[in-house]
Amino acid sequence: MHYPWWYVPGITAPMLIAVVAIAHVIVSHYAVGGGILLAMENQYALRKGNQKYRSYWKRHARFFILLTVVFGAITGVGIWWTIGLASPLATEMLIRTFVFGWAIEWVFFIVEIVAAFVFFYYWDRLPAKEHVIVGWIYAVAAWISLVLITGITAFMLNSRGLFVDWAGTENGNFWHAFFNVQFIPQTIARTGASLMLGSLYVYLHAAWTLQNDEELKALATRRMAAPALFGVILLGVGIVGWFVNLPANSKLIMEMAPMILILGLVFAGSIAALFVLIFTGSLLWPRSMSVGFAVCLLLFGFAAFASAEFIREGLRKPYIVDRVILGPQIAVKEVGLCQKYGFLEHGHWTGKALREMYPELWLHDAEDHIDETLLLQRPEEERIKVGEMLFMHHCNNCHTSLVGHSALAPLFAGETKERIVDFVKHLNQPIIMMPPWCGNDAEAELLADYLHSIRREIPSREISR
């Protein structure tokens, strides 16, 4: 509410973040796992003197760079673009809190990009020993980037209540925040996912490009069995550790939300299927790796990873950053002030808008606040307009208005205004996924005016006897 709001009709801005983020992570994790595999297999081919196998990995390196550097870079920028517009307060908080961490990550990112291009473009020009070193420089830099970003994003799920404000903490500092309780399990899980996805991409690329060389395809497939299975195991172990270290409210949400339970089953089923299919199709019968089989494996990998990402994001509610930033883009420490003086009045842009729209409502006393009695006496159409402003800043982070993702018009079908007012005033009771109402009683009335104006009517039904 301290920033202008970005409204995305139908799916909501946060869901757009999810779409862009999922597209990015299934490639960015390949950038880590695939880099490790490139370094490992290049070294293996040189040690065995297998130039034919090494030539295949040069072809794979071209595919790897096109997908990770081009598509990965575009979607990576897309994430910053969408979170900056959809969750500006949370983005500001993460930048200010972890500015040192972001700076370190950018150093390793630059090393990663330079090493990737040197590794590919100097493939046949560098001496073998130096070429192997460059490959491992890329692999290590990419993995460290993953570790650094994981420390920051894991903090969003379980901050341990350390941060009181953005300038510092009462009980901790940057390193306390970075090495949060979710750091190790999520690092294990993401490392495993990287190896798993990297291997699955190799399966598809080898099955497609080596259809006329069964022996070489079988070698590449068999070599990928160990990192693929190890990645699946690491992912499973990391997810268990992640679950153990979930905040109590997140565990309760997992039990209460049917969609999250369904996604949990999708994850478990996909992981189990991957382990069996990789073991049989890659380790026992590597020649059976067809394009169709490889596509199925990759889709199982996408399903497992995407479902885990959606669950991780869904369990943060009602927070964007655990115990620090609430869904309506407000810091937890500001809730009391908003409830006392008003959500809109406390906001930087919304406060300015109200002053311009209704200059006569300001008391111009020592505290310079709005006369809420006069605000409620405005004509109905004006109250609805202010209520819509409240919806955009307080509710739009998770809901659309008329149609789309968690639309409120059908959710309040047939409700009276009195019941809507009571619901607004007790948002998080008993629905713990909802934030507390961050406005005052007058604003609850105004929001109820808007929600009542858009609610659907319940269709009449005749009951036959």
C-alpha cells in the first residue's frame, strides 16, 4: 500500500509471478545441474580418451547455453520485473536485508556466465587440463549462486522471528537471517532437483540427437543414471527436512487446504515414478531411452518440481515474508497503526489519493487524520469507489474481484452487507490463511459496500417433492 498497485485481471499479479517463476526455475536449476554434468562428463571423456563421447557433450553444451543463458536470463529478469510490480514492499525488504548477499551472488553470476562462454567457445582451443578447470569453475559458481539465492528465499518461509525491522534485528543479523532453519533442507532439495533436471534434459537431448547411434546414446543414458537417482534422493531428503522445519501455521494450512494436499500427492507420485523409471529405463535398460520415454521423464520432473514450488509458495500465507510482511503489502509492525488510523490513510499513495479526492474530510488537527464519520456519510457510489480502492490494496494480492483466481464476487454470493462487514473485521478467524483486517471499522464498512455491490445472486431453485 506504500506503492502504486499493479492489477492483473483474471489470474492476479502474484499468480503471474508463479507462472514466470516456475518457467524460470525449471531452467535455472538445469543451469546448475547441467553445468555439473557438463564438467563431469567432459572430464570423463578426456580421461577415457573417448572423443566421440566428448563431441556429443559439445553439442549438448550448445543446447545448454541456448536454453539456460538465453531463456534463463529472460525469465530471470521477468521474475524481478513481476515481483517489483506485484510485491514491491517484500522486494524492497529482501533487497535491503540481503544487499550483501545479492552482491555476492552477482559476482558468482558474472563468473558463471564468463566461464560458460569460455567453456563452449574455446572447447577445442584450450588445453584439456585448462578446459576441465573452466568447466568446474562454471559448475561451482552456478551451485554457489543457487546456495546464495536459496538462503534468501528460504528466509521468506521461516524467518524464526528474528527480524524486527529492516535496519537490523533484536536477536540476529544478516547471517542469522541467511542461515535460517530452512536453509540447509532447501539447499539439499534444490541441489537434488538440479541434478535430477540436468539428467532429464540430457536424456531428452541424447534421445533426440543420437537416434542413429545407439551405442553412444546408451553410454550417455547409463552415465546419467547415478546423478539422476542421487538427485531424486536428495530432493526427497530435502523436502522431508523442509517439512520438519515448517512453521506451525504452515503445517496447519497444509492440512486445511485440499489443493495443497493434492499437489503433495502429485509431488510424491512424480518422485516415486521418476525413481522407478530412471532405475529401470536408464540403469538397467539404457537402450530403451526413446524420445517419448525421455519426454515423459522430463514431464514427471516438471510436475514434481512445479508442485513443490507451488506448495512452498502457498504455505507462506498470510505472509509474503514470514512474520515480517503480510499479504496486503504491509509490515507486521504497521498493523496496529493501520487499525487505529486507517489502512488507506496510513498508506503513502492511498493517503495522498484520499487527500486529493476528499480534502474536506481531513481534520487538520494536531494529528491530521480523516474524520471517518464524514467518510461514511458520502454518497453510496463514492463509498463503493473507496471500497474498491481498499480491495485493490488489501485483497488484490490473493483475489480478483468479479471472475478469475479466488474471485470474491462468487464467494460472497447472496451475502448481506452485515455478514460481509463481520467477515471483513475477522478475516483471519478462523481462516488462518487470511491476514488480519488491517483497517479500521469505518474502512470495513466501505470495503463491505464494494463487495456487496459486486456479489453474485444465488440462482433460485425449485425443490420437487
